[in-house]
Amino acid sequence: MGYFAPALENPYPSSGWEKISDFEYLTPLRLYRDVQAVLVRDGEDADYVVSDDYRVRYRLDGEPREITVPAGMLTDLASVPRIARWLVDRVGPHLEAAIVHDFLYIAWQDVVGGRGAREEDRRFADELMRVAMESAKVGATSRSVIHRAVKSFGRPAYQEPNERRYWRPDAPATPVVSDRAA
């Protein structure tokens, strides 16, 4: 049982994009708790595992695109510090957008051919989350607070490599460190 690192198609757009629109959720978000994953993680990072591929679609500068969050991604739901949970909880209408955002914050580590943590990819992740929350009818105030928080405080979480980002019971028991990221 353990961690694995999937080989991913690049979910990030080329540089120079301008507008994300027409966001839609294509599949239901399904999560489960795996007691072994929870026991071997530090903090809240392993509260849940994405159980099935989770797909979304959007338009980028008018062109249709899709993102698939792979089954096995570990998540702490919406990454809200305890001190701020009186304002925004880890679960709510923003959860599905947060899962896609969390995936985009770690996917650079597994893109085939390597990619590295690029600031334009982080900007894309933050903006996609904003548009996804709008599609989910998250209130304007909550949406603004969440979006400003990830833009202001998300950089360390984005840039920090995370060797324990995917879990499946039949994966090797030792942590996998991806050598695909440059």
C-alpha cells in the first residue's frame, strides 16, 4: 500500500492566455477515507482520497479544454487554515473548485517531460478556481475572499514539492519521488 506518482498529460495552458470561461463540472466528485493513508501523513493533508477520476471542462480564450483530476489524489478538502475556518470552511459550495485547484498546485511535479513550478501555471490555477467557484454559485464575497487568499498565500504550497500527493492501496509501500519534474 502506498504512494505513487502518475504520468500526467499537461493540464496547464501555453503562456499568453487571457480568459477562462464556460466552466462546467463533468463528473461527480467522489472522495473516500483510507485509514492507512491518513495514518502515514502529517497534518490534515491525507484526510481524503479522490476515488474516481474527476473531470471538468472550460473554455480558454474560446477554445474548449478539459482537466482530469486523477483518482488517488490526496486532499485535505479546501485548504483553509484553522484560524480562518469561521469565515470559510473546508467543505461548502467551493469544494469541487478547491479539488481542481489543489490538483493544479501539484500536477507540475508529474507532467511528462518535466515542467517545474511556473508562476504562470499558478496564476492559471488560481483564476480557474475563481471561475469554477462562480460556476458553482459560490457567493461573491466568499469567492473573493477565497481567491484573494490563494493568490496572496498560496505560493509556498504551490512551489513546495510534495512526494506524498497520490495514494492507492496497491501502490508500493515506499514514498515515490517523481523525477519527471525539472
